[in-house]
Amino acid sequence: MAAEASLATAQRSLGDPGISYPLWPPLTAGCPRTSTDDVSYPVEVDYAYDRADPALFSTGGGVGRGSGLDRWAPLLPPLAAPGLAEGGTPLIELEPGVFIKDESRNPTWSHKDRLNRCTTSAAVAVGAPGIVVASSGNHGASAAAYAARAGLRCVVIAGPELPPAVDTFLNAYGAVVLPVPWEARWPLMRQVVERTGLHPVSNLTTTHTGHAFGPEGYKSIAYEIHLELGVPAAVFVPTGYGELLYGVWKGFTELRRLGLTDRLPRMVACEPAAAAPLAQAVRKGLPAAQVTVEPTEAYSIVSPVSGYRGVVAVRDSGGRALELTDDQLAAAHGELARAGLWTELSSAAGLAGLRALGVGAGAQAEAEVVADAADFDGPVVCLATSSGFKDRGVGARTTEVITPEWEVVCRRLRAAGIRD
């Protein structure tokens, strides 16, 4: 029923919006007419917007539509794969005017569940025997879960430092896990696609395009924020390839297109300074960039390449791309934990970006960027993308076992500032 409700009509090139392609098959390697050897341009899904019912976005608009992404089925690609009640994550007010959209509440504890409901649906619709993904974290874990739910095989091509907790997660879902050197992941994935017929649900191209249907799932984040808060002044997004950034941006532009709002948020990309290709692309006026990756603990969002989607979101929204140090990420990670939110370090990049612009009690901005933050004329939302479960080292005990004598206990309490 959800699949039949989709209003999706075609795939449209972001390299040249005047170029469109049929909806099927999904173009998993970007736009063939505008892409070059150096830059790959993504495609996105287009819809019959004139047939969309604005009541979909009313408070009671989800009644009878099911849970998860099924509520938004008219403005998503056909949802041919069963869901796991993804979406509907809480919006938590961290302090007045600052909200955290906690994506760790999704079924596999990350935002990637929204994307993989859509990409796995594409695999089901084209009759693929399974899916393949290059990932060492959230994307792979989510893809494995949705493949299992749909009765498909899943191959996860991971990096050499696959976190033990994520490895356990993947194997629990029955995925075939292939840890290889970082530089081998994408070439190997292309081989797997060509030789096995598995459907690719992550990137195949030189600069990032990813799956055409994936970012469509992220639009639902914008829909949910709008239902609860309206349109914020800005959205701060942990950014690797820019799919999440673009998907949320597209969701808000659709709301304006449907006449449900007359304003749009500024989109702020929050990248680790160890590799910030989107920031470089924006700075140099390029559609995408490639950079050298330095060491960082933010493994989920560190990438040597960016994609054109991120440039579009930052440029068209009047936003910016921030480069954040591991110390800034750690400070935001600690702040979230003290507020009761245990996130992955990479997931704290949204709040770290807000603080870097001089907003809030934990602000760490330099003088020249504070004026930029003062331009916000309403609440801001920071996306927290995934659970702390996904961090490296999770599972190793860090707390020393003690004897229960009061003197020993008292020393531990006093060290924490608790007095007897």
C-alpha cells in the first residue's frame, strides 16, 4: 500500500536540473550525461508535487498511514521493503532556543535507517538478490538490518579498523563482513556489484554521488522538525559526504514548494578538520573536492572526498561549512552526555558547530564568527546522528573494581566531588 502511494515520477540530474531520467532503474553512479572523470554529479528523485495532499503535514496527517517512513510515502520513492518503524525521533530542547534532533532513537541507533529503508526498497523493487555497502559504522549496520528484514543478503565492505562493537552488530544480522584497506573499499565494491548483481547502497563514483533514493529518506527529518517546531533559523549537521545535509535541506524546500512555509533554514555542515572536503569545495567554488585525511576519532564522518549535494545545500541556503577539531567534538560530546544523551563522537559535530559559532553556554567561538551566529532569528536544531555504542573502544571496561570498604568507597566518591 505504501509503495503504491508514492508520487515519485523520475530521476533528475543535479548537474543539470533540465535533464531527467525514468524512475527505474535507480542510477547508482550519478548522472551519466553531466558527470566527468573528475566530478560525479548525483541525481535526485522528482515527484508529482501538484498531487501531494497538504494534510499530510497536519498534526493528524499520519493517522492510518502506518509508522516510520510510511507516513511520508507520497513524497518518498516507492517503499517496497518492509520497515522497522524508523523515524519519529525526539526533538529535545538542550537550552532555550537550541534543540537536539536525536537520531540515535532509530532502530539501529542512527540516522542511516531512514536512508536504508529507501535504498533497500530499491533493491527489492529491481529484484536484486541482495545489497552491498562500503562502511565501517552506521551505514553498514543499518543496511544489514534492513536487508535482513527484507530477506536479502548483505555484504559490508569495511575498513581495517572496524570497531569490535560494530563487527558484532553486523554479524548478528547475518551480513558478510569484508574488512579491507581503506583505499580498496570502493574498487572492491564495484567488483562485487559487477560480478554478483548485488545492489549498491553506497557510493560507486570518484567524487560522492551515492544512491539516488537514499537522501530522500532524510527529508523526513525536516518534515518532523516542521511539525514540532516550524522552520528553524539553522540546522547544524554532522557531515561526511553531505547526503544527510542535502536530504534535510530538500525536505524544507519541499515544504515551501507546497505552500506550508515561506522561510527556509540555513544549513551548516559540520566536518572534522582532519578532512573537510566540503569546506574546501565551498571555499574554492568547486562542485566537489578531494583532500588528505589526517588522524581523527570522528571516523564516521571523515572522508577524503565530498559530493555536489553538500555544495548545493550550503550555497542555496546561505549556510556555511565548518571545520571542527577533535577537541571541539569531544567538548560537545561531553556536553551532550551531561544532558543525558550518549552519542557517538562524530554525532556531536552538530552541537560542536553551533558552539564554534558562539551560540550558547558552551560557546567556543573566535570573535570574527560571533556576528554570523547573531544573524539567527529563531531556534536552531543540531542533529545528533547516532548512539555512543558506535564509537571505537566501546565494550572495554574502564572502571576499576574496588573492595566495598567505606574508606575505599569514600576515596572514589571524594574524587568525584561527593562528600560524606
